[in-house]
Amino acid sequence: MCNLLLSPDQTDFIVQEYLPLLQNATSDIRVPFSEKISIVSMGLGVIVKILFAFLYQEKELPFFITNFFDRAFLIKFGSHAIPFVNLVADSLTGFE
């Protein structure tokens, strides 16, 4: 993942220096399984909303994707799906 987002020097720093130090600094921290599930659920809720938003906005994704979602049927479907997407994402994140 680092290779996709960062320069080779930055990737080397993160992989060779930062991550080992972070691992050592946090090695004694224990997170209960239920808390891990809660964190994953919240993350999934955020990802659901972000993906839905990106699918219907026209500037950040490649043309073939935005062109696909620029059809009248899918625009109408997307507008009707907003409450459902929000319900699913909110139930995952615990937002009320």
C-alpha cells in the first residue's frame, strides 16, 4: 500500500523504521475482541458512505466509472438508495 501512495524513500522510512518502532511501542496494549469488532464495524460504515458518495460524484473516479453512473436510471436509483445506504452505514457505525 505504501508503494502506491508514497515515494520509495518514504516507503522505506515507514516500513524499515516507523512500523518496527510503532510495533514495539504498542506491543503491551491489548484490545478486547468485542472492541475490535466495534472498530471494524465503524470503519465499514464509513467506507460504505464514502464509496457511495464517490460513485455519484463526477470528478475523482475514472471516466468509465463516472460515465456508468451518469445514466438517468442509476441517478434515480442512487437518489432513492440514499436513505437505505445511510441506514446501513449508521447501523454499522452506531450513529443515531
